[in-house]
Amino acid sequence: MSELDSQPDPPNPVPPVAPGGVELAPGVFVADGVLRFQYARSSGPGGQNVNKVNTKAELWLPVSALARLDDAARTRLRTLAGSRLTVADEIHIAAESKRSQEGNRADALERLRELIVEAMRVPRKRRKTRPTKASRRRRLEGKRHRGAIKSNRRAGGKAED
């Protein structure tokens, strides 16, 4: 037996997901019963079907139920959700653009995934910059030029340039 074979496996930094969990974004999971769907009649396409079948899908997800999402990303998610965030700290997404309930459900889940992935992206820090000497000079020359043009329009005005 070699030395490599006798070494124990390194600990897995990511604990296993509870069975039945749903992966909403890379590394972000939610328990099965937490996602709440509700269906209603849609105003979207579907012809006569719209009047008979509940195709609109509404999705609710408590922000606190997202596993493995750090606090900074959770805060960004609340900000990105905007008016989709309810008073109960749940994200509410409604989808009614597809003709079927399954299509609208998939659309709502996809929009939730995009929202979470965007929240996981850490924005770059803005570096303070100052205008260069040349750009300040060009700006002032432009202002002088415009001023000369305007002074020439006045009656009897003489330009200094």
C-alpha cells in the first residue's frame, strides 16, 4: 500500500444536500416543500383555453429558506427583487406568458434562478477617478469657444479669439 492510499479523504467543504431538495442556482438549494405554487386563470395567449384552464403560475419563496446563500448575496437578492419582495420577506413571481401551466411554472422557476444568480455575483468595487489634465483643458477650451460664438451673436460684440 502506498502512502497516498493510506491518507484519509479530505473533508468535503460543501455538506450534502438533504434528499428531496431543489437546486435553484449553482450551490443554492431549497427544501422541497418550501417553494409554493398557486395557479389561476391567465390573461395571456391560449384562445378559448384561457377561459377554462388555470395556466398562470405564481411562485412564492421565503428568502430565509435559501440554503448556502451568504448574507451579502441575500441582501442583494432582496434589493434586486424590488417590488417582487412581499412584506413577509417572500419573493413572488408570476408567469402567464406560456399557454400551459407547466410552461409558466418553468418560466417562473427560470426567472427565480436568474434573480438568484445575479444576486450571487459580487459587484466590482468602483475606483474613484479624476479627470486628466488634458480633458480638463479640452473642456475649458470648448467652453471658451462656445462663449466666443455666443458673444459674436450680440450686436456689436467682438470676439477676443
